[in-house]
Amino acid sequence: MIRINNHSTKHFNLVTWTIDKTSNTGVKLISEDNKLSFSLYPNPSSKILNINISTEKKLNASFKIVSIDGKVIQEISNEIIIDGNYTKDIIIGNLTSGTYILVANLNGVNYSHLFVKE
């Protein structure tokens, strides 16, 4: 793990637990681990925002750009990320200057990252 404030990549470790109650053996507990990294660059940006996600497993993804006051500005949904590296360019030239939040929903879990539009 990294403990610095100016690091542009966010690292996550997801553990998904499944509890399967069977009539014969009682309870079966299954866990699945997925390490992923999520970064935006360049930040600040004036025209294009690049998303980079590294993952060990397949992810269903959707993205939202949200203004600081909570309004959804742009949505990108139904992306499938296969294990490995995923990159996507988002055109932000039409946004007014200011601070925005990119919310990435990866397999039902939301991750947010602030970015500045110059």
C-alpha cells in the first residue's frame, strides 16, 4: 500500500465473500480476491481525460462524471474489462473549468476520483 497524498493511482484489493448454505454440510464459505489499480491522467486536463484500470479478473464497469454539486454530467455504461489493462479516453473539452468527480462502478462497487478541468 502507498501512503502519500500526491500519488495519482488508487490501489484497491477487493474480497468478495459468498456464503452457500447447504442442507448436507452446513455452510460453505467462498472468497474471491481481485487487486486493481485505477488512475486518471493528465490531471488537471483541458481536453481529454484518460482512465487506466489494471485488474486481475473480469469486471463490469460504468463511469459517471459528476459535478461538485452532485449533478451527473456524462455517463458511460456497460463496459466489460477483461483481466489485464484497460484504458479509455473521455473527451472533457465541453465541460466548464472546475473540479469534477469521476465515479467508476466496478462490479457494483463505486470508486471515485477527483479531477480538474482547466
